[in-house]
Amino acid sequence: MHTESPGCPDCGMPLGTPPPAWCAHCRLPLTGPDALALWQVTGELRALDARRQWLAQRQHELLAALRIRRDAPAGTKASAPGGVPVGVGEHGGAAGASVREVSAPSARTALLIVGGVLVVVAALVFTVVSWGRLGIGGRAAILLALTACALALPRPLRRHQLTATAEASAAVGLALVLLDAYAARQAGLGGLDSVEPAGYWAVVTTLTAVGAVAYGWWQRLRIPLPVGFLTAQLPGLLATTASGGAVQDYATAMIATAALDFAALYALAAHAANGPAGFRDRLGGAGAATTLVTGARVTGSGWALLGGALAAAHAISASAPAEVLRAWVPLWLLVLLGAALCRGFRTLPFALRSGAEGVAVVALTVAVGAGLRYVVPPGWAVAGYAAPAALVMVWAAVSCARSGRWAKPSGGPFAAQPGAAAAAGELAAASAMLLLTGVVVLPELVHALARPVVPGITLWLDGHPPRWSWQLATAPLFVLWLTASVLATLAVLRARAVGDGHPDRPANALRNAAALAAVPALLLMPVAVGLPYAWVLAAAAVVTVAVAVDIVRRPGAALVPRLPALAASGALALLWSSADRAAVLAVCGTFAVSAAVLAHVLSPPAASPAERATARAAGAFAVLALGAEAVASGLTAGLPGHLAAFGVLAVAALAACAAAVWHRIPGRERVSTAVEGAGYVLAASALALTTPHPDALSVALAVSGVAGLAIALRPDRRRAALAGTALLIASSWVRLALADVTFPEAYTLPVTAAALVIGHRRRTSDPETGSWPAYGAGLSATMLPSLGTAFNDGNWVRPLLLGTAALLAVVVGVRARLRAPLIVGSGVLVLVGVHELAPAVVQVLGLVPRWVPLAAAGLLLLLLGATYEKRIGEARRLRDTVRSMG
């Protein structure tokens, strides 16, 4: 055994040397073969922890040394002979110092940044505060001397391998150049104070940008090039401000700046990756070149998007044709820029090229739409934007179909095909514009589609049909028709391009979307031409029935796009029929029959998954339509809602019978389940309708409970007996509440009886079932509420009966060795005894001094503490006895 034992392996208490045979705290044995093996394992784990800590420290030190070598200037030595990093000892520790948390390059960079900022701030303070104390000569001499020194220092610094210091000096020098320009104008040097500020700074930033780029190229520094590039973003906006430009002028300046950025991007991208090494060296290396390319992409894209947004907003909100013409300048400039980037810059990424083409399409659409606003009739402005977007979408789709880009890929990705970026950008942008025009007309379309609902609600709630009108402008309907036509065209082109007679998922999605857009467009045409309500509703019903008949006649044909058309037309017919009672009866009855026929035709064993899903939906819809027919018939006949609900219950019962019959037919089991589920929904709706009238609710609950027990006669629906029993109990509760019965046993005893019977049957069929799942809930359902009432009731009958029942439960639990009756009965019996003895105890406590109960409690605790071990053993034996029960 080990001579050193710092602590017990279990509780960690110190053991001393040599360790004892037993731990004095947790009584863990410390001798024998197992203890010896435990000591060995513990020692090895401690050795592994120490080794791991040393290796982690060593890894940190080596990584820090390698970072120093990586960031050190060329020609310097960053490691000692033999590859050991400078400052690291032979045994992995730092030579005379702990591990540094900040590396030398990081500290150097922080010092240079802070120093440069302080120098610039000092120069600014000098210029603003102390400038007036010197003459013109002194001022010019000091600032020019500082600027010249800052710009001249990088070359000798680079010669001495102080590259980072040279970059910082160059940054300070460029900042001082701008400060010189500010000081010169503030002092009125050469009459500069009379120059307009924006124009002056436009010239200064232009010269500074050109000079910074030339200076960085000449000195082979990194910082001046991005500084010059960022400064070059300002002259256009400053010049526009100086000339008093309007919104479109600022947009033109932004887009022109973006064009210059992309021109710089083209030059950088063409030479940074594949150009000569000297070019990359002058840019500051390959990493600096990549950074400049990325910056050009970001700034160019940002200016183009911002300028295009300003130009588009101005064109859309223009109030005169002259303003639209002025807004065309930046828009068409953006079109040319996007087309040039997409088709001329082959080396740019695919996403950037397609995005540029998309921006060009958006700008083109806005320009054309803004111009068409003054040509088309009033109210048709949105169509002027939708039409060019639709034409571009069709053009791009035709291009993709002719070039084979939509065919199955046989060689190379889509992005590598010629013209793929333009096609992708055109489709995405035109789709977005067409979607935006749809969003604009969507409120009018939704209002027209839902117009009959408001009078329908008033009719069914109040009983008096209100006067209402149904109208729709032509322009929103035109946009909807245009969208449906474009989607249908895209679907046809996609299907032809794919070939093989089997359209792929995108083609099917396009066909479904076209159907969903075409159905309301078709059914709203009678509204737009002013036909009466009956004609419009008849058109919707006829279209729905015609599509259903087509599916029945050709069940093997593809359901796309017939099924979306059926769903859309049927939903609109049901929605519109709500404004007339007779229409609701006719539409619901017709649709119920049609849905039942569809469910029968599309549910043979050989049906496809889509047909089986459609059959399930049709079966459920048929049941729901019959339920709506039943409640509408009752309300039309003058019955109140709580009485019309029994017609809905009858439909639900018929649905359960039909589901039982269909369940026996092979291949129709899932349709049966859908029909049965719809029947349950109708039953719940009927109960909700009877809720305001307790008498009707009690009867409805009883009918539903009997129906649930009848459903439980099916071998696969045995559990329906639970729901049926619960509904019957709820019916009795409602009846008892109507009779003003308040004692809880009248409500809980039926629950207890049903729960105990169900639990006994479950335990008989499955002997492994415990007593708690079988009898716990049933016993507690009555005993606990009765116990709570007994504590607030002064009558002696309830405690007597409750105690007798609890005693009987204890006897049954002991004889049958069942845990639930024993524990529940014992607990209730003890609490009943406490309830009966409570008055006597209170009286006795009132006669003795107040210190006696406290002393008795203290003595009891002392006694329990003195016999703790014995009481623990007795408690464990009692626990084991209870656990051994069922």
C-alpha cells in the first residue's frame, strides 16, 4: 500500500501516515486487495493529471513561439538553435518568466495603434487650439514638417525591418494630410476660406485618394492603398452636394462610384491572383490583395444598391413625367452596370454576377413601370410594373429551356454553363418584382374573395340577411391573371425541358401554384364584370364539381394540378355560400356527395400514396360537410343552436358506423380512420353548441357516452369505453348540478366505481400491472375530496362513513398485499382520526402550560436521536414490506 495517502478516496478526509484500516468519517475499508488496487489507480490518475497540465502549458508556449516566428519581419531570428523558441527553457518552462498572456506582435500592434491615434489627436488639438498663436509661416512650417517626416519615415523604417512601425507612420502621415487641408482652409490660406466647403473637400478627397494610392504603391505599404480606396468613395457625393443636386443626382453619384469600385475590382482581381509577384508585393502581399478585392466588392455592391433604392423610390413617387425622366438616368445607368458586371466580368463569383443581373432587372422594371404610369388608365399603375417583370420571367425561362439548363445535368454544374448567372439573376429579380406587385394588389383581392363572409356572419347570427354589394376593380384581377399565366408558362417550359413525360418537383410545384392562382382569377371574373351573387356562386360550384368529375373519370391520371384546383374552388364556393341559407344547404350537400364519391374511387388497394391521401381528405371532408348541412338545416328550420346540435351528433354517429363498415374493406382502413376522426370533431362541435344550455348539454353528453361505449364494441377500439364512461359521468355531473347537489360524493363515486372496475379488469388481464395504476386514482377520486369536506363539515356522518371506507381499504390492502389501498386507506384513516381528536387535543393543550408541548417535542427528538440507528432499521424493514406488496 502507498506510504502517502493525502485523503480518503471516497470522502476526501485526511488519513495521516500510515493510513488507518478504516476511514474515521465514512467507514470505508482501506485494507485488502481492492483497497490496494484503488490506491494504485488513484496514484496513476494523479500522475496523468500532472502530465496533462504540463503538456497543456508546453503546447501554449510552443504556439506562442511559432506565432512570434510567423509575425517577425523577414531576416530576423525567432528561435534558438535546435528549434527551441527564444525564451523557452529546456524543460518546457519559460526562461525566468511565466507564460505571457499577450504575444509580442499583439503588444506591438496595440502600441502602434495607440501611439498613432495619440499623435493625430495631438496634431488636431494643436491645429484647432494653438493655431492662432503662430503666424502663417510658422503654421505652415510646423504642419508641413510633421507631414513630411511622417510620410518620409516608412522607407528607412522598412530598411531596418520595422514594417509595422512604417505602416503606422504612413497612416499618421495620411491623416496629417487631411488635417493640413483643414488648417489651410480655416486659416484662409490663398483665399481657400471663400471656397464652398463641399466642393473644396471633393477636390481634397480626390487628390488625397490618388496620392495615397500612388504613395502606397511607391513605398510598397499596405495601409495607404485601402485608405486611398475608402477616400475615393467621398468625392462623388461631395461634388453632388456642392452642385446642389437632387435625389436622383445623389443616386447617379452613388452608382457612378459603384462603377469605379467595380472597375478597380476588375483590375485587382485580374492581377492579384494570377499577376506577377511584384504586383502582389506592391499591394502588400496576397492577403492584402484579397482584402482589397473583398472591400471593392462590398463598397461597390453597397453603393449600387443604395443608389438604386434612391432612384427607384424617386421614380415610383414622382408626381410629374419630367421627374420620372430625371430618375431614369441613374436607373438606366444601373441597368448598364449590372449587365456589364454579369456578362463582362467572367472572373467574378457566380452569386455576384447573378445579383448584378438581378439588380439590373429590378432597375429596368421600375424604369419601365414608372414611365407606363402616365400612359395606362388610372388605377392600372401596378400593372405597369407587373407586365415587364412577367415578360422578363418568360424570357429567362425560354432561354433556360432552349439552352438545356433545365434539363437533367449531364456534365458540369449549372453555375458553370454560359449565361447561367444572367438567367438566375433575371428569374430571381423578376419573380421578386412580380411578387411585390401581387402584394400590392393582395388587399383588394382578399377583400373581394372574403366579401360574402361578413353578411353571412350577420345572417347566421342575427337571422336577417343584410344588403351588400360585391365589386372588384379590373387591375388587381389582371395582375392575378398575369401571375397565373406566367406560372403556367414556366411549368410548361420546365416540363418540356426535363422531358421523359415525368415532370420533376419544380415543375409540379409551378403547376400547383399556377392552379392556385388561376382558380380565384377565373372565379372573380364574374364579380369584376358585375354579375349577380347567384351567378358567381354557381360558377364556383360548377367548377368544383367539374374538377371532381374529371378526377373520378380519370383516377389514374396525375392529380397535379387538378387537386389544388379542386381545393381552391371548393373552398371559395363554401366561403361564398355563407351569405345565403339555401346556398349553404345546396353547396354542402353537393360537396358531401362529391367528396364521398372521391373517397370511394381513390381508395382501392392499388392506389398511389397521393391518391390514398386524397381519399382520406375527401372522406373526412364529406363527414364535415354533412355536419355543416345538419346544423344549417336545423337553423334554417328555426331550431335554436343547442337543438340543431343533435343533428350534428347524428351525423357523427353515422360517421362512426360508416368507419366501422369501411374498416372491414381491404385497402380502406386509413379512409375509415379519417372518417372516424371527422366524426369525433363533429361530436366535439355539437357539445360546444349545447354548452350554453345545461339540459341539452347533459343529454348530448349522455348520447355521446353511449356512442363511445358502442364504438368500444370494435376489437380495435376497446379504449373508447374510457371516453364513453367519462362522457356519461360528465352527463351525470351536469344533471346533479342542475339539481343543486353540492356534496362531492355524488360526483366522485361514479368516477371511483368506473375507475376501480377498469383498474380491476386491467390487472386481471395483465398481472404485472401495479396497484397504483389500477386502484390509486379510483380510491383517491372519492376519498380525498371527502376528506377535504370533512374538515370543514361539523356533521359526524361523513367522517364515520369515510373512516369505515378507509378501514375497509386498509384491510383489503393487507389481505391482498396491495400497496395502493393500504397507503391511501391508512393515510385517510389517520387524518380522519386527527380530525376527530383535534377538538380534544386543543382543549387539553389549553389546560397545560405553553412550555409543556415544547419540552415534549424536545424530548421526543432526543429520544429519536438516541435510537437513530434502530429506528432507521425499523423504517427500512417497513419500507421493504410495503414494496413487497403489489
